[in-house]
Amino acid sequence: MSSQFLEMLLAAVGPERPWAGVSAQAEYRPAAGDKVFPPSYPKDRSQEKDNPLADAPYLAEEHWVDGEQRWVVVLDQVPSQANRVETALLEARDEGRIRLPLFELTTSTSRGPVRITSLEMPHRFADAYLRDSQIGGVRFPKTEVGQKIRAVTTQDVRALFEYSPESLLFGGWDSHRKGHQTRFARAYSSSIVGLDPRLGQRQGGRMDPVNLTGAVKDSTKDDWEFMIPGEKKAKTKGEKLSERGLGNIAPNPAHGGVSITGARRAGWLSMAALARLRFGDAPVEAVRLARATLAALALAGDRLAFGGPSVWLRSGCDLIHTGQRLVFEGEGQAREEITLGAGEAIEVFHELCERTAKAGITMSKETIALDPVPALAKAIEYSVAKSDEPGE
């Protein structure tokens, strides 16, 4: 399959381009019963009156599913799915399975070392962590590699291909810069929705193992004083045992998840988006190989993140595959389904990387170590160690 897959990718980015892209379609069932917990958001009162989740903190919308208009609940949005792919790529890189460029910012704190990589930075090549880091005491934007990345344009993306290929696949926008705010749209996208959502009910509370009762004089102080029941009724903030995490809390309404008939993932790698990438004055064959390399990387990440028997989105949202397909989609009804594992996709990606480098466009395999500038180091230290109790 590897050689066939490689040839299909090369054809897909070639001058005749027979394929519009590659779709990743998957069906799931909830791992436990029929209930899942979608991500919650502030309630939007502007939602339609017939929205079955109008009073819930979930996103619902109508989709065409198998030719029918049906309500769905959003289980994982496009940016979140991209982050899951990046996390999977980072784990594979740390395990030595895939060779990728990486910026790695590390700093020591009073709670131990902190590591933030370019596969975790929210804004990718334009992220503030990258901008506010330094190499050998030189701020990143003024280093040789920083200047190369800052000079990237939509007409020549070689610097991002070399140091931050994920930015070309999942998108990036240098929005904090004055002028020359280079922006790249995502070429790969994916999302998961739950079908036919019905709102669930739940009560949230806490049971104390010894049923503590009473009150405290000031729960914010370490040396708090206990007051027996009846001595003083807790009325103000800081006088309740619950504010120290003690005693029972009576059940209260909490968002209760949704019951669904199933879930579906729709992923798409756009060959038209890859065709828009320009590589300056690089030879035509090198450009073709570079685009195919990016396509292979996207599909390797997709297989690493979603190719297993299940996906875990969050607590209460564990989904088991009931079917999945990877399909090259062409004009009209042209379709060719392939079977592709993460190992095969990575193998093809590595081969394309080598061929692209020989043709003149290189993707780095190196880790570039970064230090935070002093102000950022202090901000990180405060964030991870602001508690005055070790281990809290």
C-alpha cells in the first residue's frame, strides 16, 4: 500500500490533479450507554426556538445527514481536532517514530521544568511564546531562523516548510505584528458531531465521608477555628465548611450531557489548498514533492490521532469506532477508498521528505532549543507556582 499511496499523493498534487482531496469519514457509538458530554459554553439565547439544546450550554445545529435534515450536537470543533493531531504528532516525535522540526521552549521553575513546543503553541509560527523567547540571549525574531520565519510570504513558504510545516496544514496568522500579517488558511480540517441529541439531566453534589457539620470563622485562613452547629450560622463568605472543601454539598442542577444515536467525524485534506502554496523560485518538481510531503504529514497525523479503535475527547465522551473510511475524492462520483495505517503514512512521509530535500526544499528534523525572555519566565513561574503550598 505504501508505494501506491505515495503515487496517489504525487498524482493528487501534480499538474493534472485528479483528486480534490482526501476525506476521513468515521462513525462512532458512545463507549458507555448512549450518553456523552459535549464541551460546554456560555448559553446563547439567540439560538433557534426549536433547538433541542436551547437551554443547555452545548452547541447544536442542523445538518444534512444521509439526506435528512437532523439536529446534531458539536462534540469536537475544528481547532480542537487540529490540536489533537498536533499532540499525536508530538507524541510520535518524542517516541522517535516520526522526524519533524520542533521549537522547544524550556524553563526551570520552583515546581520543576516546564516544556512548551511548537506543536502545542496555539498560534503556531506566530505564537507569542515563540516571539517572546530567545536563543543564546538573542530574541527569537532577531535570530537567523526567526528572521527567516518572519520574512515568509504567501509566495514563498519555504521557511515554514522547513521549520513549522504544521502551520501550513492547520493554519496560522501573524496577527500581533504591525504590517506584514502573513496568514495561512488551514488545508486540513476535522470535526465530530453527535446525532439526534436529547438533553440529559444531572445533579452534582458532594458527600463527606463523616458528614462534617458546623462552620468556620474564616475558611481562607490556614489556622481556621471550628464552630459547632448552632453556635453561629454561617451566612457570609468564608464561614462555610464547604469553602474549605469539607462537609456535604446538597445536589444541585448541573449540565447533564446528551443522549445521541451515534457520532460522526468528517475530516478533509484539501488538494486545492495545498496547490495555493507557493515555494518561491524552487523547481517545479521540488514544489510538487513538497506539497505531497505536507499531504503525507497531514494524513500521518490523522491516522495517529484518529486511526485507533476509539477516541477519547474528554471525561464522559469516549467514542468507539463502528466504521471509518479514508477516500480520495475526485470530480463527480470519482472515489478511491484506501486502507492506511499510521506506520505506512509515516513511512511515505519520510520518503517524500528525502526526495523533496534532494530536489532542493528541505524540512528540518532538528529541535531548536529556546529560553523564555525574563518577563515571560517570571510569568510562567507565577503561573505554575502561585500556590503557597507545595504540591497543591
